[in-house]
Amino acid sequence: MIRRIVDSMAEDNIIYIGKKPAMNYVLAVVTQFNSAGQDVTIKARGRSISRAVDVAEITRNRFLKDALVKNIKIGTESVKDEDGTTSNVSSIEIVIGK
């Protein structure tokens, strides 16, 4: 039970980028940043990577002027399709903090 609570707390500061408009994710980042006061991680894969970079830059330049990009991790993940074939998908993690 305690482990489950700790795991959910660790996941609270992660924003997963999808197909919604960038401003939706910017609002989520700003809200998370203000409520937790910690670092916020923006994660994206594939075609959403450019949107993740946009979210980080909009957040930093317009809403949280004192925020800094602390770390950027890039990588490749293997994903299985519905038909069983495996394809490589690029991924990015951007950590924003004070």
C-alpha cells in the first residue's frame, strides 16, 4: 500500500504529450509546477516530440520566467504494432525546474 502511494506521487510531476493543442499541456505544466513546486517532466514519443519542445518553450518564455530546462533525455523505444511487427520510435524527456 505504501509503495503504491509513493509510485503515484512520483508520477504526479510527469506530463505526457499527445495530440491535444500545446496550450492544454502548458496549462498542465504550470498547474503542476505551482502545486508541487518541484521539477516537472515533459515526456513525448514520435510525432509529439515537436509539441513537447513547444510546450517547454512556451512555459519557460511566457508563463514561468524563472524556470530552467534542467535536463533533456532522448532515446529510442521499440514498440510492437497490432500485427506483431516491431518498430523503433524516438522519445524525449524534458525536465523543467527552478
